[in-house]
Amino acid sequence: MPPLRTPQDKAIDPASIAMLEKAAADGVPDAFARADAQGKGCTFGTDGVCCRLCHMGPCRITAKSPLGVCGANADTIAARNLLREVAAGAAAHSDHGRSLVLLLKAIAEGRGGDYQIKDEHRLRTAALEWGIDIAEEDAGTRGCGDAETRRHGDAAKGESPRPPLSASPRQSAGVTPLAPREIAARLAAVFLSEFSLQEGKLKTLSLAPVQRQGVWDRHGLSPSGIDRSIVEALHRTHMGVDHDYHNLVHGALKTALADGWGGSMIATTVSDILFGTPEPVRWYANLGVLEARKVNVLVHGHEPALTEILVAATRDPEIVAAARAVGADGVNLAGICCTANEVLMRHGVPVAGNFLQQELAIVTGAVELMITDVQCCMASLPSVARCYHTQIVTTNPIARNLGAEHIEFNEHSALACAKTILHKAIANYPRRDPRKVAIPDVKHPLVAGFSNETILNMLGGTFRRSFRPLNDAIITGRIRGIAGIVGCINVRGRMDDYIVRLTRELIKRNVLVLQTGCAAVACGKQGLLTPEAALEQAGPSLREVCEAVGIPPVLHMGSCVDNSRILMAATYVVQEGGLGNDLSQLPAIGAAPEWMSEKAVAIAHYFVASGVDVVLGRPFHTLGSEALTQYLCEGLQELVGARFHYIADVDQAIETMCAHIERKRDALGINRKAERKLYDMKDRRALDV
Ligand code: XCC
Ligand code: SF4
């Protein structure tokens, strides 16, 4: 029996440590306690060699019985399980994207209720990106070019697409700009057809560098419709269909591409159109954002639609008056998980915490109500809430929880629904037990909201939007490369620890870090998402660049569907020129240090399929198949020019990632020997400080 973990073994931030201690004192079981109670877990599951795909099984692979009843071996079983995880992850992201597209369609048809299009500029640039004309030619006039070719370049001539620099509709004689609702209708129709496409490949793929599209086409990895891809993944993993682990991995890459370049890309784009493209905003993260004198309402999950309306409703005089009437100073809205990232970036709503802080927030005893929607909302929430006065409200018909109240959210009555929920929270405030309240006085400022549109503006200026300064900094070696550190946090490790140590060390070594999801919040809680962090913690040359542009050394780009922003950032770097023609040539690497969800499995696969290596702090469930593991961690290099790295040790991850970046620089010929030596010396100096 291993010794029980202390709160310090479970978390690094003082707020979480304090709440883990309080949970134990209050007798409230938390995810860490349950993980400890579960023990190491079933090794068949961990190794990926348990199959329950048909009722002749379940079958488990052992040295004595190396084949399932149907003859499937460990390679087949583990690869099928992996592909199913990718399909589930892709489904979660994409279904979220679909609900936003349906809202866009409803607005276009005048059925949007309390919603409207916030960012018409983004609507027009998106329309151009997806080949929709945003102006109509009057009869008898010729247009000045096909929107499709303008945006996507001419693949036959090897041209790459360009970022949409301007989206002013042509105002010349004979051309009438379309009304936003008409553009929205056309765009929604194109997006919906991306889900239902039965033949041919996704339109969205053409946003990628032309060379990468060629890799996908050559290897049969270009997905058709998003829904079709997910159905195909489930079909080929049914008993008795696909048994070749290579082919199953190719299926995983293809399905993941339908997520990253399809469902997630669409989710990000439509969120920006509906709720506004994020711009840098400075706010706070960690449990200290809860306020003792206010009604605390937490939004938790992934879908931003309801939360958008809640932000407005919180400021409604009726709600403010109601809060005052029960003796509170108002309503304080704060977020958990990716909903937090969505509203942080667009409204400056503070972040109470990341995934593993959802229960700990309730343990403060100061949360009147938590609203959950889809994904990453633990089943345990109602039972934790019962130990305090907190109410849990579910809002999505596919995500209910016993012990929670279900108030179905409907965009046609969004404001009324938001107010109903807030009134409930206010009515609950007098039930707060002051003896049970302990809000940790811990919060850190952070800057979030680095959409590509913002980065283009910051680097190039509004009139010369460009990634050029970034490319130049990489070419001259002031920035060694780019690391995307993303994904969840996992109760099996020490929360945030790997993410934060990795990020700290990489910026010290002059690597610019891009983040999303719970990883971004982990670093936000440590103060790494501020321009001041560049001064204090970044290596000397990264610091120079950050100071010149006014950015933090770690850029928070949004929620997990916003990993699509990282794909596009890398694409813009390629298109800017000087760093190769494909994503696989960039001095860039991804990492999901503490991942736990199927969505993270999908994300990791679409990065590798896009040509970007990914370091995983914990392996996929494939260790029971040496052949499969080797194919993922070595063999894929030949197919897509990138691979996975299973690295549990953070120091080893740091060295692997830096070495990878330097190898890519060498291959590009931008590492002149003398310069590299000088850099290495500087590096050592930076390390000595
Ligand atoms: Fe969930 Fe998105 Fe993972 Fe965090 S990072 S634990 S998926 S909230 Ni998306
Ligand atoms: Fe066993 Fe094959 Fe059925 Fe899986 S599909 S449970 S390995 S018989």
C-alpha cells in the first residue's frame, strides 16, 4: 500500500492545497481522494489490451492468452481503443461547434432570440476564408475575382493561402455588399455542410499550407464530412472490421483532422463571430477571485452561449437590486475549465480555476450556485455541493446529473433563463454558513485573449498586419522556436506541476509558448501570463521581443477548441515565409503534459497529423502493444513528418523539446554555428541566474 499523498503532493498552488486540507477536514471526498482509493487501476485498461467490443468478450490479452476470441491481438485491440477515443474527442469538440453554427443560422433567420452577431468583420473574413463572396454583383457586371482562389491560393501553382488581411466588401459600381445576416446564412450553410459532407474532402482543410494538404491527400488522410468521419471511426472499430493497427492509426489521424481543421476550427470561428474576437484582457485567476460579500456564481463547462448572456444578466439592475435585497454587494461571476477561458477572453470574467479545482471551489463554502453544461463537469459535483449550501444547475439536455437541478437553456429565452438561474443563486445566499466559508486569498493577474487577429495586429500594426516580426525573431534566433503547451490536468499527478515547470524552463530558453485550456490556467495561476513574467523569467532575447511588442512570453489563446488558433498561427508563420513550406519544418513542438480527456487524444493526433511533434506527459493506453507504440512514437515520422513522444519526466521533456527545435532550425539552415554557440552560452548564463 503506497503512502497516502499529502495535499502538497497533489497540488502546487497554495489555494488548492488549502482547499484540499479543508476538504479533508470537512469530510468531503474529492477527486484526489477517489483516485487514491482507486489505486493504480486495471493494467489491462492502462495498457489498452482489454476489448469489450462484442459480447463474445470481454477479452484481455495476456502472455497465456495472446488473442481475443475473434483472434484480435494486442496491436489490433489497443489501436481500435485508441481510434475510439479520438472519435469521442472529435465528437465532443465538433458537436460543440455544431451548436454554435445552429445559433448562427438561427440569427441569420431572425430566430436568434437574445443573440446577435458581435463581430461583423470576423464574419466577413470567415466568409472569404470559406470561399463565400461577401458582395453580390449587380446584373451585367463581372466580379473582380473568384473568392475561392483569392483566399485559398492556387494549389496547382503551389501557392499558399494568405491570411485575410482586409474584408471590406467591394463598394465599386455594380457590386452590392451583402447584409451581415445574408453572409451569416451562407456561412452557416457552408459550415453545416462540413458536418454532413458525404463525398470529397472538408473545405476547411484548404486553410492549411498547400504542402501539408498534399501529405494528407497522398496518404488518404483527408477527411470527408465531420459526422461521417466519426461514424466511419466507429464502423471500422466494430468487431470484425479493421484489424491492421497501421490502418487504424491512419483512421485516428484522419478523424482527428476532421476535429482540428473541421469541428474545432468552426467552433472557434463561429464563437468569434457571435461573441467577438478576443483581444488581450488583464484579469485574475485562482480561487481568490471568489468574493466574500457577493453572491458567487460559477460557470463551468465548455459552451459559451449561455455564459455570454449571464455576463449581461449579472449587470442587470433587477439582478443587482435583488442581490442587495439579500444583503450581498452584487453578483460575482467566475469560471471553471474552458467556459472560464471563453468568458475571460471576451469579458474579463475572472477564472476561479481549472479542471481539478471544480470541487475545490465548492469547498470554499462561498459558492451559491454552479452552472454546468457539457464536458469535464464531474459527476461528483452534486454530492460535494450537498456538504455546503451550493446548488448545481445543469443546462444542457445531454448533460444532466442526479442531485442537480435541470434548467434547460434555450436561446430563445436566454436572458429569462439566465435571470432565473441568477435569482436562484441570490435566494441561496442567505443559506451560506459563515463557519464553513474559507476563500483562499490567492489570485494572480493574467493577460489572455491572443487570437491570431490580435497577434497579427500587435506584431505588424493595424495597417500592416503580419507575422513578419515573429518570423524574423525566429530566423535571427532571438526566439528559438514555438511550443504549444496545452491540455488538461490530471489527478494522477501533481496538478499543474509538469505544465508550469516545462513552461518556465522553455521561456527561460527563449522559446515562445502558446497555450490553451487548463494548461493556460495552470500558468495563469503562477503569474506566467503577464508581460512582467517576460521581464522576470524569460531568457534575454525572448524578453527583448516581448518587451518590444508588449506581450507575455506565454500567450493564452483560449479554450481547447481554440487549439485551432494554434494550427492557424503556425500556418501564418509558414505563409509569412523564410521558415519552410510546411508545418513539419517549423522549429515548433506541442506538449500535453497532464492530459486526461479523449478530447486531448484527438488534439494530440491532429497536431501530429499536421506535422507537429507532440510530447505526452503520460502515454496513451497503448503500452500493451509494442508494435503500436513504436508506430506512434517512431513510424509516423515517415508518414506525416511528426510523431508522439511519451515522456513522464519533465526534465527529459525540456531537453527533447529544445533539441527538436534546434534540429528543425539546423534543417532550415538558420542555425549558424557561431550563433548557436553564442546562444548556448547565453542560455547557460540564463540558467545560472
Ligand atoms: Fe477539460 Fe477544457 Fe482538458 Fe481542461 S483542458 S480538462 S478537456 S477543460 Ni480542454
Ligand atoms: Fe474479444 Fe474480439 Fe469481441 Fe474484442 S471483438 S471482445 S477481442 S471477441
